[in-house]
Amino acid sequence: MIPGKFDYVRPSTVDEAVAALVAGGDDAKVLGGGQSLMPVLRLRMGEPSVIVDTTRIDEMKGITDAGDAVVIGAGVTHDDVAKNALVREHLALLAMTTEHVADRQIRHRGTMGGAMAHADPAGDQPPVALAMGASFTIAGPSGRRTVSAADFFVDYFTTAVGPDEVLVNVTFPKHTGWGAHYEKFNRTAQAWAIVGVAATVRMDGGSIAEARIGLTNMGPGPVRASGVEAALVGASTLEAIAAAAEHAAEGTSPNSDIHAEAEYREHLARVLTRRAVAQAAGL
Amino acid sequence: MHHISVTVDGTRYEADVEPRTLLVHWLREGLGKVGTVVGCDTSNCGACTVLLDGSSVKSCSVLAVQADGSEITTIQGLSAGDDWHPVQAAFKECHGLQCGYCTPGMVMSAVDLLAENPNPTEDEIRDGLHGNLCRCTGYHNIVKSVQYAADLMGGTK
């Protein structure tokens, strides 16, 4: 279908984008790579009056080394995130998870910032941001603010980004040398995750010294499996990992839908956590 | 209306487009590039795949106005005169199509994949064509075609 009519603005700076959103009122919408928004427009599930295209804002397109962290512009495509040398060296879990997003064409166009701001509970990257302790820079009419991942994801498809604000970049603390693995369980090649588990671990000798685990589609937003993380410290065997993974569904609130009952999702969370951690730990 | 300037299959076009015009609609209805087809309207099928500045994209999921200043290659820009692109030749040789509707997108995705990975394994081909659906389910010969194209482009056939 053809989208409904809208006005189109293509700012070249973040300040211009914010000004365009303010001028556009509640009905203005940010367009990043468009791989979530375009289907919504085509199906007329949404008909914003103004589209603010952020794809030509240079500040949002770089990946930079900030010492103990890597800063990724919200407008960097999935493909560029997954292939970036800094990301691959210091944020292995993000690189690995991003390779599982949709398909080649969509990864060429879709952006990491767009996926975060869209906040689909089945999205692959929000749990990575939560698990790795990422922080989000948001620009609005009163300036810029930084929001932790724990506060960024608010509810289904809802983040801390207000209607007149733009997500500028995401800062990920480096996890250099950490093992990583993403387990995505889906029905078909193109389907969203029924459940996903993103795990990264720091090994010390043959045992797990620290673990960070994020769950996809186990609630209205990404969920951090804190119980598993605590239970994994010191684990050095597959049995110990399996025992820790039993905590994976604690504190989650998964939906029941045509693809899976909530109880089955809880089962998947435990099984996929065990597999993801074992792979990440190389055990 | 917004003015755009886009190079498509080697020719530069200037046009005024409504912002809501999808790239695929502009290619087909504005330029007559009907080799690029609309399959699904849900972003799944990949039949509308073109190269935008060298990378495969689904042209139903890009606004024409966003393509301003860029270079696009459609299925109609692959061949050099009467000489088919090796991927086109391989799809013919290996019968990589049944009804043919997904073929323009499959070929463009294969071109994109082979540019990045000239010698893909079968698994890499299947993963690389992840974003393209063949409703005849003729994937077997499509995969063979891409392997054959890789050989052609590597000069071993």
C-alpha cells in the first residue's frame, strides 16, 4: 500500500531535528533506517503528519573509542555495527547479536538506534544494551540527557525518548576479552525471536568470574537475568551452568500468544540460557 | 513535492516526488523500471531488492525522497548490453526459477552476497538469501545458481 500523506523534513544536525519535532507537535515521527517505521506507514497503522528523517545527520553515524567505552551513533546501520572492528573487539555480544537481526537487506538499512528506540519486546539488541550496562544520549528542546538502559526501556514499544526528542547515541562499556553468545529461538528464518538469550561472560582460569545476561521477549521490555548472573560466579562445569540457568525465568512476565504459551517461554528461557552461557564460556 | 536527483542503472534522473512515494513505486511508475517487482507489502519477501549505493535494500522500505543523491542498480542495470551478468546466466543455466516472480530480488541479493563473499558455502548462501522468499519453494536450484555464479565469477567455469 501507499502510505498516507505526510510532510518530510531532512535535518542535517541534531538541533535541527529537535526543532523539526517541536514544530511538528505530537504527531511528528523520527525516521531512522525505516525498517520498522516503513511497514507501519505502508499498512497505515500509523499516519504521522511530519516525518523527520535523521539519516543525513553526521553526528549520529560514527562509532568512536571513548577509552573504557565504545560510543555508537544512533544512525549507524546494523551491518556497520556488526562489521566494525571496535565493536568486534570490545563488544563481542553486540556484534554477534546484531548479525542475527532480520536479513541482509534490512541490516543494510536499519539502524541500531532505531531498533533501540522502537523497543520491540522481541528485538534482539535491547537485552544486549541492558546486560552490558549501556547508556543512551537523548537530545530534546531543553538540551541533552543521559539515561541508563535500565531506565530507557519503559514498556512495550515505549522508551524514555519523548515525542520531541531524538536518540543521538548509545555508549557501551567495553567488555574486552569476554566470551559471548546469542541464542535466538524462532519458528522460521525470518521470524522474530520467540525467546532470545544474550550472554557474555568473563572467564578467570577455567571458571566464570562475571556474567551478564539479557532476555528477549520475556516481558514488555528486555529483562536482565540477575539471578542467573549471580549463580554463575565461580561456575566451571556444564552442570553448574545448568543449575544457574534454572533461575532464568525469575522475575520475567512473558506473554502467551499463537506462537508460545508463557510457560513454554519460561522453559525456553532456561534452556536457551544454559546453551548461550555454555557457548559463551567455551565449556 | 520534493526534488530528487538519483542515478539509476547508470542514468541520472531528476524528479519531483511526493514524500510518501516508495522507492519501488518511483522506479516502476516514475521510470518504468518494472523489472523490480512488489511482492508482499510487509518487507518480508525481498522481490523488490535493489542495490542502493552498492548495498542491497528492499525498495518497498525506502522512500524515494531518501534516495536523493544516491546511486541505484536494479535488475535492469545488471547486464552489459546483450551480455548477461554472471548471476543472471547462472540462474538460467541452473534453472534457478519457477514462476520467476522472486527472481529479480533473488538475483540482486545474490549479486550483493557475492560482492562481499565471492566463494560462499551452501550455508552462507542460504543465510545470505534469508531476506528473499520463493513461494514456489524452489530454493534448491536458487542455491545451486548462486554456487554456479560464484564459479563463473571466479573464472573456474
